[in-house]
Amino acid sequence: AVVKYNKPDRYIRSKVEPFLHGIPVVLALIGSITLLAEQNINNGGGNCYAPVYKPPHCIGYEDGQTREGFDIPCGRGHDGAVLFFYVGGLTTTFLVPLIIGSSLGIIHRSVSKQENNMAGYGASNINRSNSRLVLHRVIAYSVSYVLTWSFSIIGIGFEIANMEWPTALWYLANIFNPLQGFF
């Protein structure tokens, strides 16, 4: 809005920013309440997803069966993990990169157009570093995004298939997940 439409910061704070805060909060509340209402919330060991309940005493038991002496059925949360994967996983995998890419592409095009306009007014030796800077930032955000989420999405796919995460994948997901602060 600042680059393309020449809007002041006050406009962004009052008109755009409430949506940038409100939409994620509402989506998180809807997802959490849905998972909680369907009893699909389990201890994820500090990870932000809906894990399937598969403790060692459930080996040999089908999903939904409760072993004698325990209250929680084996496999509880499988439906929640499926819901989280399809809604959260596919959204973060496809929708967010599309929004990020298109937003940054619009910014890059706008900066390039401004540089071309300045060149048209006699600035013959104009430095085109601004559009290159935006292009490099687009590439950095995209690579950071892929590194952040690809391992986690693959791991959640393993859970949906009722398979254990490979140890190396688990380590990669936990190493790269803090990168979400960079994109």
C-alpha cells in the first residue's frame, strides 16, 4: 500500500493492520475449538500441531481401541491430524506462498515501474538497485518459507499414514521450524 498506492503509515495502521492481526487469531480460534470439541487435542511435545495419540502401550491395538487400565483410546487425534493437515498444512503449503509471492511480485513491479519513470525524466544513469533488492528479498523469503515448513508437512503426512516420523525428518523439522521468524 505504501509503495503502490502511496498510502501513509497511519492508513495502514488503521485500515489494513487490524485484518492482518484479526484473521490469524480468528482462524487459530476456530481450528483449536474444532479440535478440542472433537477431542482431537493431544500432547504434541511442544510442537504446534494436533498429534495422534500413539504411546508404546498402543502397539498392536487399532485406532479407537482402549487398552485395559487406560482411559484414552489408541489413535485418538487421527481425525484431528487429518483435519489439521488438510486445512492447516495445505493452506500453509499452497495459499501462503501464493499470497507472499504475488504481494512481493506486485511490489517488485511497482518499484521497477517507478525506476523506469525516473529514467524517462532524464535520470539516464539511474541505479536499478531497488528493484534488484526487492527481487533478492522475494527469493530469500521463498527459500526461507520452503525450508521452514517442508519437513513439518512431510512429517504430518507420515502421521496421517499411521507411520512414525523418521528420526532425521523429526530433527530437520525442529531445526528449521524456528525459521518462521525470518519469512
